[in-house]
Amino acid sequence: MSEAKFSTIGRIFILFHWIISYKTLPVISFQLFEKSSDIRLFTLIAEFMRATERIEFGR
């Protein structure tokens, strides 16, 4: 039961991550990068995306 529950949560997380990373995150990160021109913020966003990808496909 707990395994099935985790799998559902995992699917929701993957869907949510997909929506954020492929629809809104590039737009948000580009706007922030353009406004503040702070390379550290841009790098942080890229690192976050890379970390979530590792969680997704790390199995």
C-alpha cells in the first residue's frame, strides 16, 4: 500500500516538475536573469533542474 502511494506521489511530482521546468521555469529564469543579471541565480536554477532530473531518472 505504501509503495503504491509513493508511486502516485512520484507521478504527481514528475508531472508537476515537467510543467514547471518545460512551461514556466525557463521563462521565469530568463526574466530574472534579464532583470538582475545575476549569474549565480541562473546557475542555482540550472542546478535545481539538474538535481530534480537526477531524482526522476536516477532509478
